[in-house]
Amino acid sequence: MTLDLQVATRNKVNSKANYVSTYLQTLLSNYFEKKVVRFTPYKTWTAQIKKEIDKLQQQLQDSKFRIVFCFSHGIISAGIDTTFPVDGGGVRYVRQDLFVARFNSDTGALTEVSSVDSFRTDYTVQEITDKAQKLSELDKIAFQLKSELASFY
């Protein structure tokens, strides 16, 4: 698996997350203080908004992405993910989570719409390589300091 592919995939996932964040913020702003969560054995969208969410999910699926919503403790969050091939025939999973909105846990009414999340889409291989090298150096320094202080603790 090449770092080039990892960086390119992360940038694509983040770009898609930026698009979805803006889309959801615009969509949900129209439903402020209206019921958006249906209480079934599993919480889900109400029928009025589900059609729009289904369109978004189909659009993402067509471009090999997936979005999964989570309704928990009055918070709606989402995870956008995709996979990419790695050496040896396997795949790697890449995900970006985002906060979508808050809802009233008793009524299902939308109480807050998130601000638009903005994830970086311009990572470079050199930047990631440099950060990995710096982290390795800092790990060595931390190990050395812990060793020197071990007899005092």
C-alpha cells in the first residue's frame, strides 16, 4: 500500500465529508424545531426527511462512499467512509466522522443544526512523512526521559 494512495484517499474522504456537512446543514436548517427523528426500535429519520437522506445515500453509494447515521442521546452524528485497495489484494477502510445535529430525546424535534465541518483536503505525502519522522524522534526522546526518571518513581 503506497502512502500516495493513502493520502489521496484521505483527501477524497475529507472532500466528500465537507460536501455532506454543507448539504446536511442546508437540508436540516429547513426542519429546525420540527420532528426529524422517528422512535422505532431503532431511531431513524421521519418520512418527510428520509427521502432527502435516501437521495444523499444513493449519490454517495454511486461514487463508492457510504454514510451511516447514529442517533444517540439527542445527538445525530454521521460517518462517511470508503475503502481502497492495498497490496496483496486486501482493502483499507477510511472514515471521517462528523456531528450533524441535536434533537429533543422526548419529541424527536430538531433543536440544533451543526455548523459546517471543514476537513483538510490538501494533505501531501511529504507532510505526512515529515510528521511521522518527527513523531519517531519524539518517541525516542520520551523513552530516554522515562528511562532516566524511572529510578525516581
